[in-house]
Amino acid sequence: MEYNITPGNISNKNVDELSVEEMSFVHLYTNYSPISVKNAALRSTLSFIHQNIQHSLNFDYSKQLMPYLSLCAVLDQLGICYNRKDKEEPRFANGIKRCLVYFGEIEEDDEIIDTLYALRNGLLHNVSLTSKGQYNDKHYIFRYNNEIEGVYQKAEKEWDGIYETLDRNRELYTTYINVEKFRDLVYTCIRKAEDLNQDSMLELRLPGGARQLFYDYIRSLPI
């Protein structure tokens, strides 16, 4: 009989009795209510990030930056934590790129991978909407636009990384990001990881195993 993990069927276990798959289920569970096990109430950082994304998109001030930072963090976390048993490992070491290939099922040479990685670098390193390639000649200036059809819209011309170039016509060199489509892509990645875990096709890649997943990514409250 196939075992389908639910909050109910792990409620009679202590934290240290949860299998790797059950701990991964807790991690990937994005409901805002904690999961109660025998000796604790568990809620993952992923569920808090998910809640933060939903909240920040509802307010003009917070939706300018916070959703993008949080969405990139989700991709990074999934790519760091998991492998797929049914798919060859991506060539990338970076969590965001790994996640997009594994759980977004995007081809490794698709431009969206470098684009979202560059967005993350600009935001995370100095909360900037520009990203200058350190090891290549790919430079980006980003703006947000929820009217475009896809997750991103490629700039009409490649930016050379020289700021004076932008004085002539910044829009020509601008890559646009649709946060709603970006959100949908990230949520698709979470759901894919959840489905793979239920099918026993998800593999934890953290060197500390389930214990590291618990201590790094799950908040535990005594009950």
C-alpha cells in the first residue's frame, strides 16, 4: 500500500522518529499552520517565506523589493537541500540554478537561469537593480513590469556595463521582471519537490542529513 505523508499520519511521532521523507514533508509544507508531532509544533522557514511573499505583494511599498528577495531565497533553499533521484544532476553548484533545472524543469542553457541568478545577485549583494558579471560579460539592469507575458522580458540591447551607456536610452538595455509570473514559477518548483518527495524520488543532499534540515530550516516549538 502506498504511503502518502500527511500532517495527520506523522502526529504520533517524536521529531527524532521522523524519516527523511517525513522531515522533507515538514520542510516543504507551506501551510501557515504548524504541523503538530508528538513533542513539538513544527513550521519551516519555507512556510514563513511563502507567507512573506503573499503579504508583501499586497502592499505598494513592500512589493517593490521584498517579494523578489524572498522568491530568490526559496529557489536557493530548494536547490541547496535536494536532488532528484530520477534526473541527472545539473552542472551547476548554485542553488538557484539547480532548482530551476530540477524543479522548474528548465533546460540548463535557457537564458532565464542566468537572468534570475543575476537578479538575485543584484538584490542580495547590495539591494541593487543592476548586476555586473564578475566572470563573464553579462550585465543587467532590471525593472519590474507585470504587463509582460513571461517571467522576464529580455533587453532589446545587451548592456556593456558602462553607466554612461544608460544615459542615452536606459529602457533599451532594461530587462523586465514580472513578479506574479516569477511567483508562479517558484510555487511550481515547491509543488514539484513536494510531489517528488511523496513518490520517494526526492533525495536530501545536505551533508548533515535530516538533522541538518531540521536545525537549519525548521522552527520547533514545545507543546
